[in-house]
Amino acid sequence: MVHILMLSDTADEAAEVLPSLELLTHRISAQPAAIKAEAVRALEADVVLLDARQALVTAKNTAQLLRAAGVHLPLIAVVGEGGLAAVSAHWSITDFILSTAGPAELDARLRFAGERTEDEPEREAVIRSGAVSIDEASYVARVNGNPLNLTFKEFELLKFLAQNSGRVFTRVQLLSEVWGYDYYGGTRTVDVHIRRLRAKLGNDHEQLITTVRNVGYSFAAGSS
């Protein structure tokens, strides 16, 4: 029997989020998406299901925060058909499943998620590009070893750009990748965060984030 932890911001029961759960005999615990990593560990679950049927950004942020806090359990996002386009590797999830999936598929995904997590080698949690190092485990970014005081979104934006060093992204692409495709704010949000990031990088390193006129932004690969 698998102990499943369902994280959701709705008032729905776990079986309403994923109806096929009712047809399986696994143990289910339900908690709000804002649960702390320590509470997740205390529950000793085998797998975490994230309700991403509506609150896609919340589910993505929850997964990333749990990973950053050292939670290595399998994380499976439960999405609707309309949310499939938003799911990506940047969510830090193990897998995803449609909310309409049947019990056989759910059982198989639970099994494979557990096996995949056991077989996964430990990966380097520090992204390095030029003078910048980004520690995904501690959520700390440094320039020449000096920590930067970044907000969550500033950290996510810097991490995404550094992971894709040398590539140019439009403001719309950055909104989709960092804020989520269902974010309703305008592209000016990206400009504001870029400006703040450059200020925190300082005069000697602000050029790490380059502006490509009439296109968007890029991280200068190999700059120092």
C-alpha cells in the first residue's frame, strides 16, 4: 500500500481532485499546498500529488519550494487537459497525470515514479555560469562567492536564464517559463525584475544579463 499525500488549495476531497483514487486501496492524506517541508517529512508519505487542475503556478511553486527544502519524494502534478501545455521540466516534478486518468494508469504512474526516484543518481544542485553560481538546494545565488539577496521570482528568473545561457528569450517566453502561462500580469513585470536583478548583480556584473533589442533578454554565457 502506498501512502499518498495530496496537496491542494481547493476545498475538494482528494478523490474529487483525482477520482480514480477512490478505486484504489492506497492510504491518502490531504494537506494545503502551503504545507512546510518539515510537515511533509513528518507525514512519511511515499509520494506527493499536487493539485494543478486550476492553480498551476501554485503547484509549480510548491514543487520547487519542496525540492529546494530537500524533499526528494516523487512529486506528481494532477492536471486538466488545458494545463498540459504549461507543464515542463522546470516544475521540478517527477511526473504528471490527467485528473481523468483511470485507476490502472494511476497505479502504474505511482509505481514508476517510485522506481525512477530510487534509480536517479544524485545530480549537481549548483548551476554555474561565469561568475554566477546558483544553488538550487539552498536557493542562494552568488557572484564571485558573494550571496545575492534575491526574492523568489528574481531567483527563479536568474536560474532560468543561467540554465539557458546564451539563448535569447522574449518577455512572453519568460513570463510563461518563470511565472506560468496563466499569469495575468503584463510583460512589464519581466522588465522590472530584470532591472532589479541587474542592480543586485552590481555594476561589475550587470552586463551578465543582456538586452537583445526588439527581442528580449539573454544571459551572457561564460561572462565573469
